[in-house]
Amino acid sequence: MVERALPVVQTAGLCKTFRDFWRRPRVEAVKDLNLEIHPGEVFGLLGPNGSGKTTTIKMLLGLLYPTSGRISLFGKAPTDVAVKARIGFLPEESYLYRFLVAHETLDYYGRLFRLPSRIRRDRSERLLDMVGLRHEARRPVGEYSKGMARRIGLAQALINDPEFLILDEPTSGLDPIGARQIKDVIRELGNKGKTILLSSHVLADVEDVCDRVTILYGGQQRAAGDISDLLCQRDVTQITTPPLSEETMVELKALIRRLEQRDVLSVSHPRVKLEDFFLRIVEEAQAANIRTSGARRGGQVPEFLQKPTETATHDVVESLVEASSRKTQPLTPLEPPPRRARPEPSREVLDELLGRKDTPILRGPPPMGDLEPVPPPADHSNIKKAADRSVIDDLLGGDGRKKHEK
Amino acid sequence: MSRIWAVARQMIAEGIRMKIALVFLVLIGAVVLGLPFSVAGDSSLTGAVQSFMSYGLSATGFLLGLLTIFMSRSLSDELVHRQIFLVMTKPIQRWQYVVGKWLGITVLNAVFLSCAGLTIYGMVHYIKRTHPPIDERYDEAELNNEVLVARHALPAKLPNFMQDAELEYDRNVEEGMYTDVPGFKPDIEKKRLAKKHESRWRVVGPRDRRIFEFENILWDRTHKNTIQIRYKTEVSQYPPDEIFRAVWRFGDPYKGTPVYDAPVRHVVGRFHTIRVPADAVAEDHTLLAHFYNQNPFEGERQFNNVMEFRASDGVEVLFIVGSFEWNLVRLLILMMCKLVFLAAVSVLMVTVFSFPVACLTAFTVYILAAAGSFLGDALDLESVDFASMFSSAKEFLVQSIMHAYNLLQWIIPDFGRFDAVETFVNGRNVSLVWVLQATTELVLVKSLIVLGLAVLLFHRREVAEVSF
């Protein structure tokens, strides 16, 4: 009999009640939660706002103490320093020191892990490379855009090469490229045996990367299991085959019609979208009148917000788009485009973090795979679309300008 | 230690980059560098230097006290802006974090205080060089001998007034003076008599003299060395020119020392210092000083009448035991001890309260500590009469208040006991014993107790729980 490895996270009857000044119970954020996360798993923690996800994570990290129940991480208490040395944490927002530059930020956290100076410096540079911020490493973090700060947040979570990574809303505030990068990192780390706890509202992300999920509502566990099991519809059948000829298809359908007495358009086990499943769970919970201190289904937009704005931004955009569309020549930027965070994760750093030594270092632009270069648009309507986008980007500040947002 | 230092370093970086510390540094610089041009003292060189050092050091201490309180905002900010979520999920113990914050404030204070000390030292020499002299030779000698030195002071030995009082009391009892006095209390009567004897002793009538005896003058008795006698007298009626005439005689011929006479014409009601050759001190390290109230006639006018050496002023012998520089260092250490305690209090407060409340509370503690002895005297809660004013029902409450006050008084030190600025400015020795007392009480005992409490409270605190 194979002995099962000790779970990385184990909770039993975990409860958290927030109390008011007079110690009267105010909110039951988590109720009787039993979780087990095993080594090497990518585990998703799902739930609507206020369902207790972040409270659970904070209890796992020792930032909140359970009202009752038990938590163990690597078989020890979450406040144990030896346990913390094995954990990386990316909070839902990047709580960084605004006055430190990126290098100093990573160096500070590295010092808390007692990493030697050389390793701190080396890892900082590699992680900044990975998150595409090496060229901005000397700017105070307070000047970063939200997305850039999230990237530094991810870098600090990985500075200690953690065995267990807790990611709370990792893709929030990130552009699609950054979000994709985070997912790539999660996948890569997961493939290499790291244990990851992912809490997210972006269900597609969770579906993409998680092995198992649990769904919370009102602080209680409503569903849990393997993604494939949870999303599998067993009342229909899906057969996946290589491409079939028309004749075979006709014969197959005829055969099924003859045997089953019904028409069949496809032979498959279709999966519902995780989003649908998630919403169903939430609706069921709401139908069962389960109490929650979090947000519920939203109502209508208040009347005062439904009034049309006097100078609608939309009109300005439209007029500018119209003006730009009159130009027949393709637009060329007058200034160099703002520098963007490098989209691709540095495989070198990932490999280093994962202990893979002999991977060749990627230089230059990332490989394009099977994609073919797209020829320039032949007609002016396509140019107009491109112009539309650039004008809108300009008006909205563009990605490059986001870094100035506070 | 590396984790504690990491937190401390981060705290220092924050103080400098968020400009809180820089603002205070500029303020201290402005005060220290600007004072010599705005404070003149009594127009003498000594007065100018003393005024500058007094205001400069006091202002530095006060501003650094405020800086200490404001710097604790760092911990509060980390709780409010949640940077602590990242720090506390790293392998650092909570006590290391709290101690790191305290260390950061302390190091910053030490650096700033050293800078202020160096600037003050430099400015003293600047004033010495540039101040317009009244009497060039005398001014500089006075400054060098009475201010820019570390002098040890010994008060004159007082007669045993209580012994005299008891003798008189016994005589009075034999004469039956107290037989019919209602509510008579012997102890109070004896104290009254002792006070009467002391008052008489402190007064020197016309043509009268008073002998002051000093002991334990452990000083090189060679003739080239000097000791100083510092005194102040009041007169019952001011002479028209406000100057008294007297003669001091130093030395004890019965112990084989030379005798030195010093006729003086000094201003009434001000401290004066007379320099006496050190060989007037006897081999047994005692010095005898006679004060003659000459009460001379000048023309038809008689000047002095009754002269008085008040208990609050005293008569002292002073001798140099160290340099001005090391005295300044010891003074700065004393000031630092207070800041160390205040840093611990500030850190404690932010572990419990949000910053505005913590700031106010820490500032209150600062004020209580600074005005400790004054408040103690003003409130006089320890007086028995105060408690007996109340009925027994209320006495419990009064007693409770007194116990709470006593506890508070024990925890919150009296900074006045360790305020050495006046001592330093008067060229007195800020003794090593004093420094050790301050270090022990303020740093090793009270700061550690307060810091321990801060660690305990912070350990119990759920850092992710919202508090107001």
C-alpha cells in the first residue's frame, strides 16, 4: 500500500466569526470548512464576493486567527516561521512600499528570508526579467500602474522559491498578456510539483489551471472535487474521434437513429462552462436562503447614474475616430511607443525556480509557433479600425500610461 | 538579528524617503544654526554660549521626541495599508518585527542626535570666536573654566539641625512650654525647631561670619590647579548699587594649608564663582571657607545688612573632572535614553491604536514624563490629608486613583530626573553614574517592559482584522 504524502494544507471544522467592539458576533465569515490540499496540486478556491475565500487564505497565513477549528500547513501551525519560509503569497492587491524601488522591494523580502546577498541580487534580477520590469527596476513602486505592481507582487511571492504558493486574485488588474503570463507561471510551477492555492473570480483562469476546486458560499463549502468530475455532464455522451468522412458520419447517425430511435447531431460528453456551474451553485445557495455577509446579486443601476452625461466621452471618441478615419495613410507614431512590460515569462527564471538547470536561455523575441505574419490590410476599412483603436488608446491613456496611475 | 535589522533598515529608508525625518532634520538644523544669531543671553560670551546650548539642546530634545512619535506611524501605516500582510507571511517572528521598528526609530534618533550634537559643538566654537568680547581675557577664561568644562560639585556640609532642635525641644519640655498646647505633636515641633535653626544658620548678620566646610574634594592639590567656589546671596535690604561687600577666606591653618583671602564686591542675587588655588584643600580632602559680612561704611552710608545663603541656591565647591567634549557625549546619551523609552512607548501605542489615537497617547506620555515631578507636586495625590478629606465610601475610589497614579508614575519615568541640559550648560559634570542610572532605568528596565508589552499585544493582534 502506497503511503499518501502529508497534505500541504489541512483544515478541520474551520470557523471564523468577526465580532464587534463588545465582542458580539457580527459576521460568520467561514463556517466549518474542511480543506485538504495535497502536494503538487493546483487548487482553486472559488466563491462570490464575501464568501470567505480571502478570510480562509488569511487564516492559512496566520494573518487572522480561527474562532474555532484547526489549520495545519506542512503539518505545523501557520504562524510557524519554518512554515512561512516555504510559502509564497500574492495578496489580492499589491501591498508594497511605495517609496522603495522594485529592486529594494525584492531585496527587503529576500532579507526576511535570510537569503544571502548574492542570491538576493541574482533572484531579484531574474524575477524582474520574468515579470518584464527589469528596465523599470529603479523606479519607486508607488509610481507603478496597478498591473506593474501586481507583477512585482508576483515576483516577491517567488523570491524564496516557495513550495506552496498562495495566489489571491492573481490576474486582477493585469492586462490579458499579464494574466496569460500568470497562468503560464502557475501551469509551469504546477507541472513541476509546486503546490498552488488559487483564489480567483476569473473562472476561465481557474478552469484552465486548477486540478481541484472548492466553491464557497456564505463561508461554507458548497462543492468540491476534481474540475473534470465537477464539470462533466453524465446524462449525455461525447465521442471524440479523428475527422470522419461524410459517409461514415451518415452511417454513424443512421446507426444511432436505428438503435436509439433518435436523431443525434454530435456524439460527445460536452462540458458546461465553469462559469455556468459556479453560477448554478451560487443560485442554489441563494435559493436555499443561506446567509452571507458578502455581495448578492446586484439590482438595477441607481437612477442618478442612468442619466446621460452632458459631455459624453463617447461623443468625443466618435468625433476623433471620424477625423482619424479620414486619413488615408497608415498611422505612424510620432513618438516612440511607451515601453511595455515584457509579456512572456522568462523561462530561464522559471527553470531556475523549478530546479531545471540545463534549459537553454531564450534570447530575443519569443518564438511565434505556427502563426504566419499577417499581411497589411488591403482596404481602408481595416485601417480605420486600427486608427480607431489607437485613438481610443490615446484617449484612455494606453497601457504605457497606466504606469502613471496611482 | 538579520530580520530585525532588515525591518529597521526599511524603517529608516521610509523615514528618509517619506521626508518625515528630513523635515525634522531641517527643523533641528534651522534651530541649531539659527539660534546663535537670535539669542544673546546676558550679552557676555558665557551668557551667549549658555543660552545657545540651553535652547539648542532643549529644542533638539523636543523635536526628536516629536519625530520619535511621528516615526511610529510607519507601523500604523503598514497595518492600515496592509503592507504588513506581506511582511507577516514571511518567516519573521512578530517580536522581531516590533523590535525592528523600535530599532529603526532608535537608530534614526541616534544619527540625528549625533548630527545635532556635532553641530552644537561646532556652533559653540563659532560663537566663541565671533562673539564681541566685553573683556577679552576674562570672557574667554570664564567660558573655559565655568562652561566648557565638566565640573564636579560638592555642597557645603550642613550642621545637624535636628540635633540642635532636639536639644532645644528637651529644654522646652523641661520648662513646661508644651503642657497646655492642644493637639501638640512632638515630631512636628522638632521639625519646626530644626527649620528655625537652619534659617538662623543661613543668615549672616553685619560684622558676622559663617564657616562652610567641604569634604571629599578628591582633586590634585597642587598650587597651579584651582578649585571654584560658587555661591549666591540675598540681602534683607538692597544696597543702592546692588553690590554687596564681603571677604572670603579659604584654607585651614590648623591643617597646614595656606590661607587665601578674597575680598569681593559682587552683585546681589546672582551666582558668582571664585577661583581658589587647590592647595587650600587640606590633605584629608577638606576645605574650610569663611565668609565675613563686612558691612562696611562708605562715607556715611552703611551697605550690607543681613545676608542670606538660601537653601535652594547653596554654596558649592567645584573642580574640573572632565572635558567639555566627553560631557557633551554623556549628555547626548542621557537624551538618547529618553528617546529610546519614548520610541518604545510610541511602538506600543501603534500596536494597540490607530495612528491619531496612538500619536495623542504617546504625546501625552511624553508630556507626563517631561512634567512628571511638577505634576507629582501639583496633584499631591500621595498626601494623607487629601485621602482623609473623603468619607470612607469614597476613600476606596481615592485609594484606587492613588494606586493607579503610583503605578503610572512608576511606569512613566520622570524625565526631569534625567534632564542634564542645565547641568551641562552650567559646566557641571554629567556623571557616568547618572548615565548608567538612566540607561538602566529608561532603557534596560522600562523600555524593555514597554516593548515586551507591545510584543505581547501585537502577538495577540490579528493583523488582517479591521480596526479603527
